[in-house]
Amino acid sequence: MTVGVIGHYRCNDHDMGEHHPESPKRMAAIKDQLIRSGLDYVVRQYDAKPIKKELLELVHEAKYIDYLFDNAPKEGLFIIDDDTLMNSATLSAALYSAGAAVDAVDLVMSGEISAAFCATRPPGHHAERNKAMGFCFFNNIAIAAAYAKEKYQLSRVAIVDFDVHHGNGTEEIISDKKGFLFCSSFEHPLYPFSGADTERKSFQNGEGSIIINTPLSAHSNSKDFRQAIQKDWLPALEAFKPQIVFISAGFDAHTEDEISHLRLTESDYRWVTEQIKHCANQFAQGRVVSVLEGGYSLSALGRSVVAHINGLIGN
């Protein structure tokens, strides 16, 4: 299967400080591992385009978008919260990051590639309709999913999120919209301390989306993770029969990542990607759009992304 990797050098310029875990070094770690693995010769590589401002309004309120544009600093840092800061390049990086996800939709829907991985930052799955938080400004995955649904008139769009943190922003944005399935696995309790109280919300009357949350206790391992995915996600995906699948691909549940306490390895990311790809092959003509979220142990991040892309390819 032909897989594309989409990015842009301007995503490297967003910098929230020397000791911040969401650092430009993440992009270099991924690039280095793609070269070492030889995947840089296997995948098709694309430069992202910045998203058009009006497309942000598919999921974000206009006042919130203007707030970020108006407060983007020319120098220094604009502090949104202790973890989420803007430097002079943040707005540009965020527009390219969201733009990559939209570009991926067009590439996959046109059949030019079967699946795409967006190697971009800042991440997005914590960003709500009108709130930046958790290193996130625009909700890249929600924007791309809404774009795919609207432009290509899709009736069933699935989003799966295996980041170690609950995808609260994505859930908040799509929960009252029709035609979405959202599955999120995460360590609980852990930031943003949401999701576990609503493990399953299914709106069978067509007034909202299907939400399936899969909280995992600290120190859960490969067996625990795979059993939970097999129990919660795979039957839901099969019943939903998505026409395209989006992945919020966070790799911070890796055992080497100090931001969490789960004990996954790159083989688990390969496995879960293969399960998702199998579903996409069955129901969605293989169409998968994956967007980078977390992952802060640089070596583990690079290795996990390679495993993830190999799962998309089907090597």
C-alpha cells in the first residue's frame, strides 16, 4: 500500500522553551529514524500547505480563532497556560500542522495514496472548540475529519486515539455531531482527567456521535492494552463500517516515556495500526489519515513512528 508522510520545516520553529517536552527535537527524532529504517525511500513525502483560516471554523469558534491570531507574539512568549505557550512561529506551525491533516484527506480520497501520516507539530487532540490546552492550539484531527465529511459527503467517519492522554478536545468537538465514531484509549487518572466517567456514549437516535473511551490503569502493559482494544474498539469499528479512519497517533504510552506510566512498546503500535488498517481495508477502501499527537522520549518516538508506518504499509 502506498503511504505518504506529510510535514513542513516550519513546524520545527514552534518552541515553548528549552525544557518543554513538546520540542522541535521530536521532528528530528522521527526524521532520523525514517532514514535509518530506509522508510524514507519507501514512502512518498509531501510538503504541507497552511490551512485556510475559514476551514478552522469547521470545528473552532471564530472568536477563539481570532484570539490566537490576535495574540500571536512577534517576539517572546504568549502564555495560554503553564503547558501551552506561543512564540513568534507558533501560529504558522499550527496552521501548517492543521493544513497537513487536510492535505492528507485530499491525497487519500483522491487515491493518490492509501494512507498518510502527518509528521507535524504542534499536536491537536486536547484543543476544544474555544480553548487551547495541553500543548494544543487547533484540533488537527477533528478539523480533518470534519473536512472529509463535508467535502466528500461521507456519512460514517471514525477517529481512533491511542495517545496516553484522553482526547478530550476531539470528543468535545464531535460528540454532538452526526456520523462520527470516536474511540480513545488513555491512562487514567492522568491529564486531562476526563473520559473515564463516560466510557461509552452511543446516540442511536442519530443526534450525536458514538463515543467509546477505554481508560487504562497505571502500569498497564501490552497484554492489557491489546485486550482492551479487542474488546472495545474492534467490534465498534466493525459495526460502524467507517468510510475513512483517522488516527490520533500519540506514542507517549511507551514504556520509555516519562510523561506516563503505561508500558507499551513499538510492537504494540505496530499491532494496533494493523488492526485499524484491517478495518479500513474492509470498509473504507484502505483510507487512513494519521496525525502525530504525543511522544516525548525521542528514541522511543522515532522507533514507534517507524513501527506505525510499517503497520500502515503492511510490511
